[in-house]
Amino acid sequence: MAQLNTRPFGKIGREVTVVGLGGEGILRTYNEVARAAQVIEEAALQGIGYFDTAPAYSGSESYYGAFWRSHQELRGGIFQTSKSAARDARGARADLDRTLKTLGLDHLDLWQIHDVRTRQDLREIKSPGGALEAFIEAKETNLVKLIGVTGHHDPSIVTYAVENWPVDSVLMPVNPLEGVIGGFLDSTLPAAKERGIAVVGMKVLGASHYLNPQAGIGPDLLLRYALSQEISLAVVGCSTPEEVGLLAIVGRDPEPLSSEEQERLLALFRPYARRLAFYRGVSRSSSI
């Protein structure tokens, strides 16, 4: 089986596979241990090296923990991530402690400040006693190798975090809607690249809402669009081993879209972009 393509993860000198297993799909359920294990195992066997989860993703961390404990032979080389949505340091530390115990690990490769949406979030996280303190502390004590930030509501909020916080990565939407609307791809992405911060693409398929076989829009095309941007990798949630296999196929041969192909794809989405960007939130005008 051919290896998946890899790209540098920001400026840290480590390579990651260009596709990763996202936290949606079967992982964002409860009481589906067997089906979740099949998806995680298929991803590992296919050579996918980046695994995404979060305490907010239902039983996801428990699924991973059960799987890695019983499949130690597949654990080597895996880039395991998680997140915390706590806005204060005490809550974030508690989240990390639970996450490590649930996953059965002594450290995370990447720990992310989860779902930063508003200016109030920014103020709370960076204030004395805020979550950012716990993230920096965890990195300094090697409980986590890298720290990051995630967000999909307001690109100006996420861009501020990228420009002002000592993060190693940003998880943000990367899909044709963003190519139409602007914000994440033309502001957050350049800000991250300028600072050597890894960019992880999410909302690539829009939970399959963006697929339109009649128009020729399949998961492979949307993945190729995402990987045609200057990102480190794209994560996609999967519900079956077959879906993981399709993800890996693109990961082995992520042929970039030409500028003409990208424009044709954007043209298909342009009339519906605002409505389909369901993950976007309402910006707040209060000062940071």
C-alpha cells in the first residue's frame, strides 16, 4: 500500500499526513465502540497519522482510548490531538487531566483552545487566570507538545488569536464557501503562514451537505480543493471504513486543482455560499 503524502506541520520540523481522521462521523456518538474501532483501525492501517478528538465530541475520546490500549502496535507515529473549550485555566487543566486519562496517554501531540467565537472569548482566555495560561504551562511541562486554536464562526476572531497568541496551529474551515465569502482563506490563512503556524482544514465536506453528484461535486473534489490551499492537512469525520478508504485515496494522490478548476467550483457555490456556511456565527462589535 502506497504511503500517504505528508506536509510540514508549521515550523516544528515534523511531517504529518495530508489527511487526518476528524472528530465527526461515528466518533461523535455514544455506545458505538465496535463501529468506532473499525473506523480508527482502518485509518491507522491506511497510514493516516493525524487523529482529531475533543471532550465535546460525545464518546470520541473514550473510543480512541479503548482502541489505543488494545492496539499498542498501531500507536507508533500517531499524531494524537484533543481540545478544551474551558475559558479559564482551572477548567482547562481539569480537561487535560481527564483527556490524558481517557486516552491512556502521558502527553498529547497537539492540544487546542476549542471553538473561539467572540471577543468575550478572547478576553477570558487571555486574561490572568485564563485558559491560555494552562495551555502555555502544559507545553512548558511537556504534557502537550504543541498548542493550537480552533474556530469557525468569525475569521476576525480566529485571526486575532493567530496573530497574538503563542500557538503552533489553527484549525479553521477550508472549503469553496470560504473561497467565495472570504475571511478565513484570505485573512486567517496568510496570518498563520506568515508566522509559521500550521493550518488544519475542517468543514471540508460540510457534513456531506456540499456533495452534489449531479453537478460533479464529490468528496474527492472537495478534498482536492482544500489541499490546493496552503494548509498542512485536512481532517474529515468518517462513519465507515469505506469512507476512510476514500479519504486515504486522496491522501495518496492529492492532485491540486488548477486555478481554472477552482474558479469553476467556486462558481457552483457562489449563489448559495452564505446560506450553506451554516457554521458561521454573528460577529460582535465590542472591542477586544
